[in-house]
Amino acid sequence: MTNSTADLAKELALALHLADAAAAVSLAGFNARTFTVERKADKSEVTEIDRATELTITNILREQRPEHSVYGEEHGIIGPADSPFQWVIDPIDGTSNFVRGVPVWASLIALVHKGVPVLGVVCAPALQMRWWAHTDGGAFYNSQPIHVSNIDSLRHASVSVTIDKGWDALGAIPSLMKLQQEVSHVRGYGDFWQHMLVAQGAVDIAIDAIGLAPYDIAALVPIVQEAGGKFSDRLGVPDWRANSLVTSNGLLHEAALAFLPG
């Protein structure tokens, strides 16, 4: 398989099928409210629905793409580790919301080719929202093309910020508060949603929490980029394996980074 637009269109069809299968498991579990909650070693929450959703995705991929590897949040790497293609999966991004009955959670499905995310699907079934993109194929929300905003000044910008203990440990809270005073609107949409709102042009800058993992970021990257936006870590490095994420319409990226600790 080459990394052509036609090939990626085929992979996108598979990824959308994976999203359907994942949604059938996760949404049923969310609505039933009968799951149990555990704490992982990093103190984050996990349920049997997280694990079942990831297993559903992985089983389809092992059948349909046995030559690819799969890297999932709950089960690690499965399949040929030396494959140039790897699917990167977060079965439920926003588990804390899922647990509390808040509908803002999603399955994140990415295809990475030689270390570069080339395809992403974000499926939020409780919101009836889905975003997707692949390289050179444009970005879409519920089948409609999307593009980032053209806001080019902070004082007119809408910003979503997730302030957590990680930012506090870096001594960044005063700077983040200063940024919030410089912009027009501040919200805290959190997790995947803030970055998808950037891709849609509804938010201009999204600054995520510290402590992210690759499966939190990989699927978001192609969508933001194909929508005309930009992503990086807090230092300005476009690294989807970093532990921080800033997305923007591109016009305001450097202005936002100027408020973050180096």
C-alpha cells in the first residue's frame, strides 16, 4: 500500500466503520449506566466499556489489516511492531465525563504512517457528532466540510483552556490567566471537543492539559491540519507524542505560545 489519497480514502472507509462499531459498544454502555469504575496506575479512570470498545476496534483491525500494528490506550501495541502503518486508538477520550453521565466523550481513531498521523476520526456518539480527515482529503464534521477561523487578533479570539495540576507545576497559571484576559471569550470545553471546535472555526485557540499521551492527540492532528489549522506542544514543536497540545487557526498560534512557559 502506498500513502496516496485513494489509498487513504479506503482506510478512511475502514476507520468510519471502526467508529460505528465502537459507538455501538460505548453508547450502549453509557446509556445503561451499569459499568464499574477502576483507577489505573496513573490515577485516571477506566471502565470495562473502555476496554470493550478498544477490543472491538482492535479485533476488526486484526482481521482487516493484519499487516498493520495497533496501539491502544488500554491494551498497548498489538500486531507487527515494525509495520510502517499503525492505528492509534483512544476508545473513550473523556472517561471522566463518561463516568459522570456527561455526553462529551469520543472514540479517537488515527492511522499513522512512518510516524506521521495521516488519518483521523473522532466519533462522539452521545453528541451525535463526528469529525474526520485524511491527508490531502479535507476535513469534515457530520459530512460537511470545515475550516478554521480567520480571526487574527487575540482581542477578538475565542479560546478554550484546560487548566490542571500539570500547568500549575510548571508555574504557568498566572500566564494562562493573563492570556484569558487578553482574548474576547474563554471557555473550557476540554478533551477532544475543544480541538474539533478549532477545526470547525468555532474556537480560535485550544490549550489542553499537561499529561497527554499519543492516543489523545494522533487522531486530532489530521483533522486540525486539513481544516487549515496548526498544532504543536506547549514549546511550539509539532509532536503528536508530546504531553501537551495547542491547536489554533494558525494565525494566532505564536501569539498563544508566547504566554506558555518555555
